[in-house]
Amino acid sequence: MSAAGLKYLFTESALNHYSFHFFNDRYAFRQALKQTPFFSVIYSLSGQRKERLECLMGLHRLSFSHPGVQRIVIAGDDREAQLVGHLSPSRFHGILSKQSPLDTLLQELVTLFGETRRINENMINHWYVSQCRMLSPTEREILNYMTQGFSMAEIACQLDRNVKTIRAHKFNAMIKLGVRSDVGLLDAADILTWTSPRIEPCII
């Protein structure tokens, strides 16, 4: 959602008693965060892979540096909201979709702002978890390799499996996540990129 769209929502009577600050620069936001006790941070995800990853990583760090700040994500569409809600390791107070009508977004924001800062599983957070089965460890591994640019044959080699088996796991992951293309699966892989612990070399 554009800054203009959010600003419009905050002119509505249900939200106009809140003070809205817009940042399109992460450094400016981090500086403001040192001086301003924000109640809520709303991140509008960009369609670009790099921007989306940086946004999610920023919210992940925020959950540690400022655990009392409410964290809300506005995803590009329902599919992206589904992927973020299902795969992200960071718990969000709300995951909204830009595809929703403005009056729906307004009501969802009013509801979220009226809640405590405790993450509520019964709220808008994790919309689609009940509709998605969890990915298996192998399916998650495949998605992690995909985001690093590995081909199916290379992933099969890495996991010591037959390439047909890897393709079957990939197909199962697509069904579980409700995506229909490699691009959609790569979006899911992006979200998983920073979820798995990095294995550091052990020097003795």
C-alpha cells in the first residue's frame, strides 16, 4: 500500500486520533525509533524480493530490540499474506492484504489498535495456518536451496536423493502453500531464507 493510501486511512474518524509517521528510508525510521515511543509499526511489503526480505528482517530485529511495539505487515496480496503468515518465524500482531477493500483494512486496523500488544493467535495473525498443512523438513530444505539458486538436479545432489523425488517434494510444497508456479514457490523460499539457523564452521 502506498503512503497516500495509508494516510487516507488515518484521516478516517476511526483512526484520526492516532499520529501517523511515514518513513520510506529504514535509516530514518531507526533514528526516529530511538526518540519516539511508537505504539505500532506497519510495514507495507514491496513486490521486489530484496525489499521484502529486508522488510521482514527489519521486523524480526524489531521484535527483539522493541518487543513492546506492535508489528503489522501489509502484504501485496492474499497469497503473500498466506506465505508470510505460514512461514515467517517472527510472530506478527496482524497480517493484512492490499487486496482487501479500504473499509476492510480500516476495520482491521481499528481492531488491531484496540487490542493489547500481546500477539493474539485468534486475530488476523496467521490467517491461513488452519488451511495449510505444515511443510516437511525436506520440503523446507528444498525451498532453502531454491532461494540460493540451486537447480533441482543440484538440490538432489545436495540431499543425496533422486531428482524425481525432489520434484515430487517440490510439488507437494506448492500444493500445501497454495502456489502454482516456481515464482510463487521462490517467494516462499525467500521468507524461509532467514528462518533456518546458519551453520557456522567450528574451529578447534
